[in-house]
Amino acid sequence: MKFTTIFVFLAILVLGFTTAPAFADNITIQNASFEMTNPFLYSSPGFGVWNTGPIPGWTIISGGAGSWQPGPAAFSSVPNGSTVLYSNGGLIFQTLGVSLLANTTYTLSVDIGHRLDGFVSNYALSLLAGGSVLNSLAGSNGLIPIGTFADESFSFTSGANVPSGSLSIILGSAGPQTDFDNVRLVATPVPEPGSLALLAAGLGFAFFVFRRR
């Protein structure tokens, strides 16, 4: 037991001196849950109120899109707040004002809805740095249980060399309508290969000391 305790203690020391803590950083997205809106100009019983944009913090590149507060005929609930972004075959864009960091994993998450009245559309989520697409995710909201939202996400891990330019997000829809809410982007540093090699060597040395005892 004594030797096991010594080994564990040495392993903890190695971990402490060879690895740096990896803290996740939530990157700021303007109007991430679409609660900031322009006046609602249209309404329908059971389906709530909506407008045709503009959407504060976001740019509508093409197609029809706007802010919508769904009623119970469309969704039983909304993931965050009371307002969502709807896109009728459009593209919505935001530049985040931060650059891509080296050796970092970025995870983009968006809640995507499937209306109770059965509108089925394809959607695409993209993360870019400057004009370069880092990664994207495409799917159909028809795979999401009707009347609900699902949390869809993908990741990208940068290397030592990264493209220049600000990070940006594109939300896209192809079909009658896709509804988006609660956009999140998290950056988490990853250990450099040299640090991992040093960690392995340190643990090997600690194990050698334990066996010699």
C-alpha cells in the first residue's frame, strides 16, 4: 500500500507539472437566442407573432427570415426565451469579431425545431474563419420529434497554423422553414503534442521508480 501511495503521488506531481489546465471559453454571439427583435408585424391564432427582419446582430444574406414568437399550434415550448429565428430557405450570417486560435477545439451548437404542423426542411450550420469554411453540419429537421427542438452540434480542432480573419457563423435552410434558437460557440484549448509526450515520459518514470521499490 505504501508503494502504491508513492506512485499515485508521483503521478499527480507529473500531471501537475506537465499539463496546463484547459478551460472552455464561451465565445460571445450577439443576440444568440434571438430575443432582441424588431416590432412584430404579423400574427395568426395559435401560431404567434412574427416579422420579416431585420434580426438584430445578424445579417440575412438571402431568402426569407425573421423573428418569431411561436404559439402552441407550432411548438409546445422554446429552448431559450420566447423568440426563435425562422428561415424560409434563407441564409443568416454573423461575424463574431474574434480570430481563430491555434490548438483549440471549437464546438458550435444550435437548437433546431420541427413544427407541429409538420414543415420539413434541410438545414446547414457552418463555422468559418475569414472566407474559409472550417467545418459544417447538414441535416433535416424531419428527424427531430415533431413539435420540439433538438440540440445539434459539431466541432473543429485547429492546428498550429490557422487561417486569418474573424470567426463567423452561417445558419442556412432549404425548404419551407427551419427554426433556430440558442446558438452557442465554445472554444477549448487542447494540449500540444510535446506536452503529451512529456506527460507520458513523466508517468513512465514514476512507474519505474515504483517498480524499483
